[in-house]
Amino acid sequence: MTHRYPLRVLLALVASMLGAASARAQQPVFAANAMTSLDSTTQAALTRELGQARARGLPVEPLVSKVREGLLKRARPDRIHSAVVVLAGRLDSARSALGVASNTAELVAGADALGAGADVAALRAVRTASGARDVAAPLGALAQLVATGVPKKRATQMIVDLLHREVPAGQVLAFGVAVETDVGSGVPAIESATFRMREIEATIGSGDRVTSAAAPPGDWSITQGMGALGGGKNVKPKRRP
């Protein structure tokens, strides 16, 4: 079951703003409603998994959302159960890397980053670079970069660099969205990420803030921009088959 990382992160951020107490109060009903269409064996297995996750102090909402996602996609019951087990493991790993005080949005974003191909060391590096700031958006951007094909070490360093420069969270997330959009248009991931990073660096150097994830307006395209950075030769994007 795949998903688009920006939407997942934004949904998690919204969920966290609704209040943890309210979410905990609704968990039992939410979980029961999500699993009523499954067979009794799968329901029992999922109920056991949710109970174990709750006992370990993990947020249950993302796991129930995974069940709902599987039902919407008409996945087999065993696939839904497996997906929940995998997500619970990633949430565990994310909490280990990010700290027990991490909020639900941060843990979900960390789990997404791990699912995209990042590792625990990358999550720790982002947490360390962020200081006391929330890391949901930076981890969401990390997940996007890795998922689109940027090597995980390079992707991690880019996010860490942005955090060290104190680039606002929304702009860090916009960076990931921009790269994902470029790759969807056929631009190689590492070329897009490199261009977008240099664009941010140039803007920071001028004292302005990057506020848009879109390509520069007018006749200046990302292909022309990367060509200029590469010595004047245009880079023609490779279209996906």
C-alpha cells in the first residue's frame, strides 16, 4: 500500500493539533468501526496488534488508519494485518531514533521515512540538527527525497543542512514537494534536489525566503536552471516510460 508523503505528513500534523486526549478517547470506537468488515480471525489479530502497540506507548491512530487504507483498496485481510505489523515496527524504530517524547506526527513522518528507504541514523541526524523544533516536516521532506531516488545519505545531508540554516519547516517540506514534482515531470531526482538546494542557498544569501515549491516563473525552467549550474548546457529531463 503506497502513499504520497506530503499528504500523509500534513494529515498527521492536523491530527496532532486536534488534541491527544480527544484522540485517545475515540480510539476504541474508531478501531472497532474500522475492522467490522474483516473476518473474525483478522479482527482478533489486529486487535491484539493494536493492544500491544498501545501497551508499548505507540500511537494507535496511524495503525487504524492503515487498516482503513487497506479496506479502501480492497486488500486481502492478511495483507492488511502484515501492513499494520510492519508499520508498528517502523513506529517503534522511529520512536527509538527520535526519542520517547516525540509526538504522533513526528513518529508517523519518521515511519514514512523509514518506509521510503531512510535509516535510523538518518532520523537521529535530523532530530539532532533540529534541536527543540518539531521534525515532522523535515522528516516528510526526507521521505520524499529518498522515495524519488535521491541517495539516502545525500538526502539526509540536504535536510540537515536546511535545518542548520534554520530554514522554516514549511519551506523544508516545500523543498521535498518541489523535487517530487520535478521527478514526476521527468527530471532525475539528484539533479532536481541539487538545483532546488542551490536555489534555496541563493535565496538565503540574498536575505529572502523561499516560499514556493513551483518552478521559477516565466521562460526560466528547471531544465534551463540546472543547465546553467552545469556550465551552460541544458539538461533534458528523462521522461518515464
